[in-house]
Amino acid sequence: MRRSRRHDHRRARCWPREAGLHAADLQRRRPRSDGARAHGDRPVREFQPGQGVANARAHPHPNAPEGRPIADPRGCVGLTATPSAADLSQCVHCGLCLQNCPTYLLTGYEAESPRGRIHLIQALNEGRVEANAAYRQHLELCLVCRNCESVCPSGVHFGRIMEAGRAQLYERASLSWRERLFRRVAFHEVLPYPMRLRALFGALLVYQRSGLRRLVQASRLLPGSLRDAESLLPDLPAPFLPRWEVYPAEGKLRYRVGLFTGCVMPLVYAAVHAATLRVLRHNGCEVHIPRQQVCCGALNVHAGEQEGARAMARQNLPAFLDRGLDAIVVNSAGCGATMKEYAELLDSSAAAEFGRLTVDVTEFLASIELQPFRRPVHCTVTLQESCHLVHAQRIKEAPRTLLSSIPGLKLRDMAHPDLCCGSAGLYMLTERGMSTQILDDKMRDISQTDAQTIVTANPGCMMQLERGVRRAGLTAEVKHVVELIDEAYRPA
Ligand code: SF4
Ligand code: SF4
């Protein structure tokens, strides 16, 4: 299938001159128009009960040539505000990642490709360029989807490079007072505090249910950026507020697991948590939902706010460890990826243990013997593989295995299911133009499947795909994989 991508991103055109690199360093390359992928079916690691799963960074890259030494990331570098020279030097500039980079596919600019960004970060590291506005735009336009990491034959840890690169950028760049205020409030005053988040979303719930939303939308009173943010918000449900800290297993106890609830998920997608809890208990899990847990820190890490993320990680470790858990189950791919990499934030054995115990809910369910389903789920679904599941955690088969096992369900693949939907956390708000272009391409791929349900494994993807459904005028509904499993367990 041919992939149509536009290459009209103006900011990219001025970059080589403004940032002071020789244009030949970052030549514009034409994206391949045949949509061919640079990788085949990658080997995946699946959860083995009792063994746990470490993150993708802790292992030799699956595509690395046999015997090629890959630096052990945990041993040599942590997540710092300076990209490591060892990490940067792993890139051999082969360009195999380019055709898997959504921003390169759309712009055709080397500076919007993984290789170009690595080159830029290295140049700043070595003092050859300044952290000026153009430099900043190229780093901020990266989705941190880690698709490039997934296909890189040299095992380049692109996610870690970009996270450190952004931390370095925000240390050096001069931010406006509005940006500083936003970062202070969002990353330090709201995200780490569940009660403040709950109050904020409580106010939004009243706003939506009182009819005020319709009035505000009709009056177009909100300025552009706020209007965009407001339009992204789905209709809020009653929040997921667990009554107990420990829910017993139904029937024979098989596993003792923790459920990580996260910051926004219980307030926006409460039904996903409720479904996860039911499915786990039905499959013999005693489920612990510690009250002391807080946001995982993923949004902070991606925005280069590592200190805030460390503080949250420090709070999550004692909340889950020492409970004798077999696994810490998480149903948000973005959170899971960060939690598996806590040892890069905190150089401690407790952080490594936390990462070892963390499993995505699909990874966990696909690795255990499931109770028989009670009823068929007659629908045609297509799977959008969340980037932080398929690329950061390298979990590709688990959601498919689970979906294929549901009687009555037809799984119809879209083209390029592992290409980002343009959500990428706050990216869908901060890089609205690029995010929308990526989303529109994704919706074209989805509409060709005629699926009634789009399934994915991350709340940000769900929000973005719901927006895509509205934009494309489709009638499909968006669900988490675990919601369909839960449906198959309902009484016939
Ligand atoms: S990141 Fe990997 S795939 Fe991309 S240019 Fe560098 S070595 Fe090649
Ligand atoms: S993380 Fe995604 S958007 Fe960023 S360079 Fe890699 S493939 Fe491109």
C-alpha cells in the first residue's frame, strides 16, 4: 500500500542555517514512497510469571548483529541532563531508521529524522551549535515514539538520548514566563499530587455535565490553544476510586499483583481500570491498589523534567515493594515503559526490582493460562499498537494473541499498525499541527479496515484516536484491549 505523506513542514527548512551546522551534515532526504518498512517481524519478549520482564534498554537489541557488543545501559549511564557520549556514539548513521520515523515521513527533512536529531544533540553536546529556537523545534517535534529504536541495528537508545537531550535543552534554552509557569504548574504542582488532579478533573466534570461546555464551545470564547485542549477531552466518567487497597482473587489464588493506576487514567478512562480489576480477579489474582502510589513520571521524563520524575519514582517504590507481589500490572503503555526503566532514574536495587516486576496487562494476561471466556464478542477490530508498548517495551504479539483468542472477534490489521498515531503525551497539545497530520494519515489507514472498534493499550492513544474518529466522521468506538477481554467474561 502506498503511503501518502506531505513534506511541507516550514520550520524544518530554515534549520541548517539557523543552527549553524553545515547543510551537508543534514541533507534533505526523500522519504521512500513505497511505504516499505525497514524491519520484519521482530522477536518479542513475553512475560514469564516468576521471572518478570526487564525493559528493552536492559537487553541486547533484538536486531543487533550477532555478537556485537551492546553497552549495558544500567551499568554505564543513568538518565542525566547530559546525553551520554557513549549513547550518541552508538549511531553509525546508517539511516535504516528513517523510514520508520513519522516526522521524517511527513517532512522529508533529515533534521526531523532520528539520525538528524542525534546529530543535533551531539553537536550541542560538543558546543558546535546553540540551543536556539530552531534547535528546540527539532527536538520538540520528536514524538519520542521510539520506533527508530525498535529498528536500529546498532541498538541506539534513542529514547534515553532524547530524554537527556531535552533536559539539557531546557537547562540552556531561555523559556518565556508562560512556558516556565506551565512547566512549574503541570510537572511540579499538579501531576505529583493525586488530590489536586482529582480536584481539577472534578471541576472539568462539572463543566461538562452542567451544560457549560456546550455554551463555551458555541460561544468560541476560549483562545485557540485552550480550545484545542478542551476539544481533546472525552466525556469524563465518574472517577475510578477503589474502595479497598486489596481485592481478593475470585476462586483459587494464583497470583498476587499490584495494579498501577496512574494520574489521568482513573479520571478519564475509569472503565479501563474497572475492567482490568475484574479480569485480573477473575483469573485468580489478588489485586493490590496501594493508596500511596502517584503518577509514574513519564510526562516529566519526556519533557526533560527528570528531578520531578525521580521524586515520583521514589514515592512509587515503597508503595508497591515489600508486598510480596508477583507482578505490578499496568494498563497504560506509556507508564509501563517508564516504570520498567526506573533504574535509569534511580540507581538503586529497589528501582531495578520495581522495573523487573512491572508488566503490561496484555503481557501478563497473554503469559498466564486464562479462564475460559463466557461469551463471544461479535465485532471487527483493528489494533493500533501503542508506541510505548511495541517499541519501548517490545511487546507486539501479546495484544494480538489475546484478541485472537476471543470467540467471535475478527482482527483486521491496518497498514502500519506500529506507526505512531500522533498522541505522544502532551505532544497532541503542544505540536498540534504535526500531531493532526499524523493522526489524519492514521485514520485513513484505519478507515480502510472497516473495523467497528479500534483497540489500543494506552490512554493517550485512546484520546487521540477518539479525536481522529470525530475528525474522520467515523462511527468506530475506541477501546482498550482489556475492555474486550472483560466483555468476553461477562455472563452469557
Ligand atoms: S539511529 Fe540506528 S538506524 Fe538510525 S542512523 Fe543511527 S545507527 Fe542507523
Ligand atoms: S522517536 Fe519517533 S519521532 Fe522521534 S526520531 Fe525516533 S521515530 Fe522519529
